[in-house]
Amino acid sequence: MVISPDETLVIFDERAWPLVVISFPSEHVALEVLEEYFPQMEELMARGKPFAMMVDVRSVTSSLDSTIRGTLSEWLKKTSADRGRTNACVALLVKSAFIRGIVTGLLWLRDPSERDVEHRMLSTAAEGVNWCIEKLQNNAAVDDFDPDEVRRLLAKYDKS
């Protein structure tokens, strides 16, 4: 499913499955953004097939308020087991040092038993794609996967 930015607050791009690119095009993450994000993530996990995520939050420049942080933290806790079964890794594309600090804090605050999926914060899409491909190649449950095709399909994100 590919959705245009005019229709949504979160863009899920599955053209390079099993690498899913999730973009947050707005400078601010509001509760409505998470309300759109969570069901789409749960749909991906319900498939029961392993996938990697490259989450592009380079456009986000404003702080995540306590309501957003709490909502995200609760969702991460609630979906921990499902994410551990299906999510090979999460590459977070972050431009702002301030946002990087907030995300790092959210990840550190999770209970160790909830640290089910490896996350890496990177600056460029090329780094994110390459790291996700490496993780997918090392996942025995991933089949029918062409790394060169994934790189070709996601080349546009390098220009972001």
C-alpha cells in the first residue's frame, strides 16, 4: 500500500517488502498521527512475516509532549511480543539532535524484557537501507528477498 502525503499523516511504503519505509512528513507528531500509525503497524505484524522498518522522522522538529511519549510507550509495551516475532529491525532516520535525544530516551526507558527489536539511529536513507538489508539477510525466516531490488526501489529516499 502506498499512500500520498495529502491523504495521511503517516506514509507506509511497502514496495520494497520485506523492508517497509514509514515516513512522518510533518514537523510535529500529534496524537492523530499515532492513531493512524498504530493500526497500520498492527496490520503489518498480524501478517506474521518478518520485516524490517526504516522510519523517517527527519521532518520532525518539535518535541514530543508527555501525552505522545506516554501513548507511544504504552503501545510499545502492549505490542512487544508481536514486534519481537515479526520485526527484524528498525532504522530510524533522524536529523535533529534534539529528536535523537528524545527517541534515545524512549528506547532506554523500556523494560529490558521489552527491548525485543534492535533499533539504530542513522542520518541517511542509504545507511538505513543497507543496515536493514544486512539484518534481513541474517534472518533465516526471510525468503524471496532481493537486496539489489530493495536498493533500487528505495533509491529515492537518498534524495530526501
